[in-house]
Amino acid sequence: MNTRIERRFAALKKEGRAALVTFTMAGDSDYETSLAIARALPKAGADVIELGMPFTDPMADGPAIQAAGLRALKSGQRMTKTLALVREFRKEDDQTPIVLMGYYNPIYVYGSDRFLADAKAAGVDGLIVVDLPPEEDEELCLPALKAGLNFIRLATPTTDDKRLPAVLTNTSGFVYYVSVTGITGAAAPDTTKATAAVARIRRHTRLPVVVGFGVRTAEQARAIAEGADGVVVGSALVDALRQSLDKNGKAGTGSIKVVTNLVSVLAQGVRSAHRVTAE
């Protein structure tokens, strides 16, 4: 498999720097705004784009991302529109990797085979489906790999060395290390512990390891980028967008800029990291 994700991480390895992976919710606060934000992210410094697939019961997400999903659903966002958003994005950008992140239910309702075919055709590169464990690989993971999509798995602080090989089996693209136990955006990551965890995961895989959950500042991003192959920022961007909305929850002229300004600051943090990764 030779996906945009794999090509991007290979290029960044040559550059000697970590990736900035940004998460925003498809359809937040409306389709047009989320498309405009997605289009502006690469220029602001995003190396990989994660798009949330809105769902009514996002159990791993904190209040910020839960609210973003509900805003998106309220504005009429559905799986068809999320895939349409990717298709529109691809008209202007054929290089930046796009990962769809969310839960299995909306995919199951859409139809797994139809979803994989439509996602690949739209220009999606990878999937993160947080509620499908390795024991369910035949459900979506293996068909996704066969369709040419990376299937990215989460490892957590509770994923011990005994469990890790199962998590890494069939994982591709990169490994997403969840730096805090609990929901997204709830606590700041302990960078020392995160760096140690990345080193431990690397002993089991040659895949890039990115760290997410709780990263909000350029300083946190820089510290994590020193030991990891990528830094994921989500809740901070979702919060920035929310704070820009008017009292009716509508985006204004400055909404896109608020998000991209924060991405630029975070990107500077990632790019200023003194890399200490071992080959």
C-alpha cells in the first residue's frame, strides 16, 4: 500500500520533523464553514487532516467534540455530506492526507462496503474507528485495508506489552497514542510519560507514532514533537471555532481565521522541536 499518509510521514522523516495532525468536525458549525476550514488547514501548517464523522453518542469524546458533533448534525451533516466534503477538498488539494475519525455506527448504517468504496473514491486515505477493537478486524479493518485505506488504531496508557501486538496487527499508516486516560480534551498530557510510551510502542512497530488528546499549546506540541512522529490537536481547534460563533451558533467572517491562526502557532511549535527520536 502506498497511501498519502505513508508518503507524507516518509517525507517528514526526511525533513527530520514531526507531523502536525489537526482534528475538526465535518459539518461544524455548517458544511460550508467546515469545508473552508479544511481547505485552509494545509497552508496554516497542518500535515495530516482528521475529519470527525458526527455521531449522536461519541463515548470517547469530551464536551467540546461532543458539542461539535451535535452542531454538525443539527446543521444537516450526514455521512453523504462528509464524503462530499472530502471530494470538494480533493478538487484543490491532492496531496494532504485525510483521515476520517469516529464510530462504527454511522458506517454500519451507511453500509460498510458502500462506505469503503465511496470513501476511497472521494479521496479518503485512512480511518480511525474508536469502538472497533482488534477482535472485530473482519468487520471493517481488513476490508478497509483491501480497499487501499489505512486503518489506524489507538494505543492508550493502559495498553500493556501483552495487548500491544494485538493492537498493532493490521494497523497501518500510523499508530495513534492516546496520551491521557479518559475522554478527549479533558487533561493536559504528561510529555515525559508520552515520550516514554512512544519509545515503548516503537519497540513493537516500524509505523510512525503520533500523540494526541489534551494538546492545546505550541509549547505542549513542541515538547511532544521532540519524541513522537506527530502531534494531534483537536479539542483546542474545536473550542476556538465554538468561541467564534454567534449566539445562534453561526460562524462569522472571523471563524475560519481563528482556527487557522491557532494551527499556525501550533505548527511553529512542532517545527521548533529538537528531535530526539531513535532510528
